[in-house]
Amino acid sequence: MSESLLMKGNEALAEAAIRAGCRFYFGYPITPQNEISEYMARRLGEHGGVFVQAESEVSSINMVYGAAGAGGRVLISSSSPGISLMQEAISYIAGAELPCVIVNMSRGGPGLGGIQPSQSDYFQSTKGGGHGDYRLIVLAPATIQEGCDLMATAFDLADKYRNPVMILGDGMIGQMMEPVVFPEVLDAASLPHKPWATTGNEGRERNIISSIYLDPEELDAHNWRLEEKYRKVRENEVRYEILHGDDAEWFFVAYGTVARICTAVIQRLRKDGVKVGLIRPISLWPFPDEAFEKVVDRAKGFLTVEMSTGQMVEDVRLAVNGRKPVYFYGRTGGAVPTPRSVERRLRDMIDGKAPSQTDYFDRVGGAKK
Amino acid sequence: MNPVYTRPKSLTNVVTHYCPGCTHGIAHRLVAETIDELGIQGRTIGVASVGCSVFAYNYFDVDFQQAAHGRAPAVATGIKRVRPESIVFAYQGDGDLASIGMAEIVHAAVRGENITVIFINNAIYGMTGGQMAPTTLVGQKTTTSPFGRDPGTQGYPVKISELLSTVKGAYYVARFSLHNPANVQRAKQGIKKAFQNQIEGKGFSLVELLSTCSTNWGMTPQNALKWLEENMIPEYPLGEFKTGEGE
């Protein structure tokens, strides 16, 4: 194991991708993820890799399609508006069953929105941002170290299931610095063989990468075959963390950087004897329903905290399925929930002061005292 | 018996879905002959676009990727960057390349990607049923220019070869026509050059082929070839617009 390095999240993720055997990167400038492209432009060549700055996100993700189809271990990164532009090709990549890793260091929307951290791309990431019946595997790191560890996992899952995998971060995790430890650079020879890739048909039947099935019966069969694959992903690739699952009565539900804010609040509340815990989905798709099964009987309520107006909370409600109250607190557009405001919402919930759980309490975000 | 004319090895032995009289068949054959003659079948990777040639991968006996509408040059870029030893060609129509895919083709040329692009220009959208293309001639009637293309509201035909010849990174840009045997032979030489350039690592090559769409033009195949000669060639002059990198 190598030494601990202090690195910016974006650069650390780029280095983690290189160590995981990624040799092909296609990008287009957009804040707040540019350090990934810049790092790749500087460093990928040292490892015999290729960096291409495309003319648009539309083009860069289609380069990924070609490169992944040719058997490369491929990374692309962008931020919310850029990821929106990529959705058509992401649908093609899923339809043609090509492996790649997509990093979204998300920022506030809709439209041009802002450049500050946000979690408002949850729907787009987990519910199919493009057309058709397909799924992305979506992984949400809470720390830079976890992001680096998940990078290798993401490439392996992409190859295992021949499916695009998204690492969903936000501007905060991309821009902050933390100590990080990397594994050694993966031996390229250990990467999986891809007999389906377009490499030239010398000595074999030709390989075709395509997502077109004009015959309705064939398309139906293709879709159900994909669904069967997604079922396996649901069964095998759920990732989450539960804090204080053994005694907590009240649970925060949060992912990524917001989970860290909730963790800080939990430490403070538990000093006062409040039995509070955390469910932190790491795989946003597949969503970790089973984490809720483990605690729902004892739980008195769940408070979902997001940097959005309430997106993941819908999956939380589905998982809890009416058995216990589910409340929500959100800030958007780069306004990050403060520990104090998060703590107050939890205490309100415990004290029965929160409005109906079907109404977002504190509609005006943190502006209200 | 010694056959003098056979199916190229790089074409599969299937019936195509193209309309009778369509020049896609000629263009496919010329590309396949070229692949055979250069001995590159085993390392050629094609990129099919969206349009009538979406199923090109059924007809070429080489590895193929089917690209999203207009994005074939980007997909070809991705393939070539991963497999520089492969010979990568994109096969695109005019709706795909000259309309929705304008950015991708221009920037592939700007980067001087070492790929070959076969550009079929038949002045109309074929697969979707005869709508106006950016290459549609002034006055030409299509389903979306039912009174003839009006430059006042619909602009003038875009000339891809002339446009790309201004791009320094492009190595070879040429326009040929498929309307008679003499021109087909010239087109063959241009296609061969465009692949040979890639083998030699010279960079981006594009061959534009003036083609017919007798179905959507509403003509017999013979009349379509005549219409191409009389109407398209004056608008789209034939020749090599760029040979070699630089201004």
C-alpha cells in the first residue's frame, strides 16, 4: 500500500481511475470537474493512455461509445448540464451493453443553474436520464477515499455487467482536499478479456456493436434480457452503510457529502442521549431497500436530507412503504444544509413539531430561523 | 472457368434492404473492393450511421459499430484511439453528416483523426421518407419543402467538401459521383486513396459520393442518375479539394 497523499477530490478520482487500469479518457470543460480532465491530460500519457478533449459533451460520450466498443477501459467526467447532453449516448451505451465509467460532479440546476454542489441529479441518474428501459449503476461516495475505492469497483462492475456505471459526486467532493491512499497501478494483463469487442475480425466471425432491434419481438426480448441483467445487479450489488443500526430509533437518510453532515449531527445528538442513526445509500441504483428492512421495525421515523427539493426521498418512501413516517429536509442550488439546521429538523420530527410528512417542512430551506 | 467479376470478400452474401436502383450498393461495393485490395479486412472496423445505411454492418464482413445519429466521427475517433492499428471508417449520409452531425465531422477533421469517412450525398433524407436535407438543392421538392427549397427561409445547400477543405487538419477531401461507370471508377480511386492515407497514418480523409434516391426523388433509377448529373454536379463540382495537410 502506498503512502497517504493530500489531494483534491477531482484529481484523486482521476488518479484512482488510472490505477484501476483506465487508459482512455474523453472530456469537455465544465465546472466543477475540470481538474479530472486536466489531470488526465497531464498524466494519462505517462501510462500509455489517451486523452481527448472533444468539441462537446455529445461528442465526448460518443467517443466513449466507440472506445468502449473497441475494448478500452474508458472514463468520462462532466457535471450536470454536460451529463444532460450525454443522455442520448448513455442510452445507446446501455442498449449496446458497453462498459464505461461516468463521473458526474453535480451542480445546481435546472438549466444553467449554478456551479455549487447539488444533489438534484438523483432522478436523472437513477431513473434513466435517457430514453428507453435501461439502468445505470450509480455509486455515491461520501469521502474522497471512498470515491477512489469506488472507482476500481465501478470499472469492475461495468465490465462484469457490460453496463455504464456512474459515480455521482457533487462540487464539494470534487473540490475539497482530503488525505487518500491509492492501491498500486493495476496490471493491464489482469483486465478482463472482451471477446465481443470490435478489434478486427481476423480469424473469427465479425463482432457488431449495436442497439437497434426493429423487429418488435426481438426488441422485447432484448429489453427483458437487459432487465434480467438488472435483476442480478439488484440482487448482488446493493451497497450501503448503517450507523447505530443496533439501537437507533430515529434515522437520517442521506448520501454523499450530506451524509457526512448528518454524521456530525449524530455525534452531537447522541451526546444528549438522542438515539439517532444513519442510513447511507452508497449504491443509489440499485437502491438499498434492505437497509430499511433491517431497522424499520424499531425505527420511529426517517429524515431524508438532500441537496435537492426531494428526490431520493421518493425511494425512501417506497422502501419504508408507509410503515413509519418519512420526513424531508433539503437545500438546493449550492446552499449546503448546516449541521444546526439539520439537527433542528430532526428534533422537530422527534418532538412532533414537523408538519405533515407529505409536505416538505421548511419550504423556504434554511432561510427561516 | 476464371470468373472476372465476383462479390468482394468483404461483402456478406445477403440481399440488401436498399431500394432498387439505389447507389448505396455501388458505394458499398467500392468500399469492400478497396478493403479486399488493400488486404485490411481483418483489421477494419466500420461505423454505421443513422439513415438508410444504418444496417451497413449487415453487408460488410468486418467488425462494426452502429453509432447514434450524426455521431459516427466521434465513435470512429473512440475506436481509433483505442486501436490505432485498426483501419476505421465511418459511412454516413447527408442528413447524418451534414445536419445533425456537422460538429462531429468538422472536429474530427480539425483534430486530424486518422480515419476514413465515406459521405453519401443524395440531397434528401432517405430512410425517414424524403424530407429536406441541408444538401437539398434550391427549388428541389421534398416532403418538408413541398413547394421547392426556398433559400429565403430554408437557406442554401451546404457544401461539405468545400467546407472541410478549409480545415488544416484534414488530409484528403474529394467529391466523386456514382452516376456512370467512368465516374464510379474515379470514385473507386478516391476511396482507395482515402483508405491508403489511413494505412500510412496521414490523417483525416473524406470522400463525398454524389448519389441518387430514386424512391424519394420520385424517379426511375435511370432518370435519377440523369437528374444527378444535370442538377447535382453543377451545384456540387467534382474533384479533389484537398490533398495533403495544411492550408
